[in-house]
Amino acid sequence: MPTAKKVQEVEEISQLLSGATLSILADYRGLSVADLQGLRAQLRPHETKVRVVKNTLTRIAAERVGLTDLQPLLEGPTALIAVQGDPVQPAKIINDFARTSRILQVKGAVLEGQVIPASEVERLATLPPREVLLGRVVGGLQSPLYGLVGVLAGTIRSLQYVLQARAEQLGGGESAAAA
């Protein structure tokens, strides 16, 4: 019979896994409490929670939310890093932290309901922020419109030159240009 505390913890882990856009599982073995607190402080402004979890309870929570592919990642000490907002910046922070500390090891992650390997988390960390990507899309949509405006303006400008030349040819150069 599970205790009330374990049932509550499974529920909290289920909520973290289901409500997160990105959930990273990492081996934190060897990290000091101060290092872990420093990582939490860096991630807090990005709507990200870091929680040390028990593998058995996490397995149960993963099954509840339909993430059965998560089972192989739940070996050894596990920290669950749940991102609520844009996943790119927290992935960059975790990737940089893992590279500089050489202690934290990313096991894998869940991105939008799909289990991805640690190498994909590194690739995610190389993406530009969401705002930059949206700017590129808008710029890509805007570019053909500028071209169309340029072509139409060029046609009107050419018509103006033809009419002005014809007016000069007919002898009313100054008065036609003023009109």
C-alpha cells in the first residue's frame, strides 16, 4: 500500500511531465548542493523547475501520462528539469552547465511528448530564441512583398517617364511637367 506522501509525489511528477514543453532527465551524481542551487537560480527566470526524483515514482508518473519510452532513462540518480515556456534558453543553460561542470550528464529528454536523446538536447541548445525565429519567418514573408511593391512602383515610374517624354516631344515640356 503506497503512502500518502508517495502518492502525492507521483501526482506532482505527473503534473511536471505533462505540463512541461521540455523535460530533461539528468544524472546529477557528484554535484554539490551549491552547484545545484546555482543551476536552479539560473533556470528560475525561464519558467523552469529542477527537482531530484526517485526513479520508481517517476516510472509510475511517466506511465500515467503515457511516456512509457522514458523507462530506459530512469537509471541511477535522476534530476528532472521541467521547462514550462520556451525550451531553447533553458536547454542552452543546461548544456553550458553540463559542459563547464563536467559533472552533470544529460540522459535524455521529453520534447512535446516525444522522448529525445541527449544529443538532440544539445542540438536544441544551438537554436536561436523563439523571437529570432519568428523574426526570420516574418522577414521571409515580407521580402516577396517588398519585391512586388518595387516592381509595381517601377512600372508606374516608367509610365511617368514615357508620359513626360511624350509631353516634351509634343512641345509642352515645362507646362506638362508641372501638371
